[in-house]
Amino acid sequence: MSSRDLDEEDYLEAVKELLQDYPRVKRKTTHILRGVMCSAGKEMIRLRPNGWVARCIFDDEPFAHLDDPDFALPTEPQRCTVRFCSDFGLKYALLTPHQEAFVAGLEALRIALYDEATTHFLHVLELGGHRGGALNNLAVAAHRSGDPAAALAYLRQAVAADGAHPLLRDNLARLQADSRCRLSICLEVNRPDPA
């Protein structure tokens, strides 16, 4: 039997059972890093039980098989193509200063450090990062701190900066309809502002 014939379903169940006593393994913050330069594939890989190799643990598209005679890992960082990435993948991402500030703001929001999150997202704006996302997340921090008026002002600026972003428009509509609503965090670390 070839390694290509192994049942990945059985493998995944065994891994879940093994990790059930380690709840911290399952805790993560999700980021959207699509388009960010990343050294995954060069410094780490996802090796499936059947021998297929992908760039990272979040990448479902294998780029090679261990049995391939010309198998080689990438030698240079490549742009991330996966939809979501966790804290684990961040150590392979090659972030710019405004992207680092954005991620720091997301981390602060996650643990309810709203003043710290605000500082980081204001720094994103100073560095010329994604205005719409940073303003949206400033709105989330203000709203969760009990200041819906400031949240509304930030969301209006966010929509003015990136009106094509559905999350920003949805947050603005929700907050205008109900000041007690739950606002969504923008996770897109690398979204470019519209021209």
C-alpha cells in the first residue's frame, strides 16, 4: 500500500482525540493574511499522512508529493493564499510595520484591552495602513468601551474610506439601527485601501 492510500479521515480523528486534553491548542486568534509575504513552505510545511505537501497547515492545496522525484521546498517567501491564519502562522508572515500594528490591535481587542487596541489602530492610520479596517476596529473598541457615539463616528469614516467593504457597511447599518448591537471586527491585515 502506498502512502497516498492512507485514510486522512482516520488520521484527523486520532489527532483530535490526542489533543482533547489540551484545550489551549484549540484557542487561537484568526487573521486574514492573504497577500502578505510568508515564509511558510520554506520554513514549515503541512505534510499529510498520504504524502502530499502543502505550504502551511492552513493551506488545502498541496504543491508536491514526497514521492515526486523533483520534490523541493520553495527557497523564497511567497504571498499567502489561504483564507484564514492563526497565531501560529503569524511567526512565518513577513509583516510591514502597519500590518504589525494591525495584528497587535487585533490581539488587544481579543482580550478586551480596548485602550491598547485603540493605540495600535491609530498607529495603523499614522503608518498609512488599511484605513477602513483600522477605523472599523477603532469603532469596535469604542463601542465595547461603552461609547456608541464615537463608534458611529469611526464607522462613518471607515465607510467613507472603503465603502466597498461589506463588513464596514453592515456594522454601520447595525449600529445606526441599534446602539446595543454587536459589531464585527475586521480581520483583514493586508486589505489595500481603494484608490
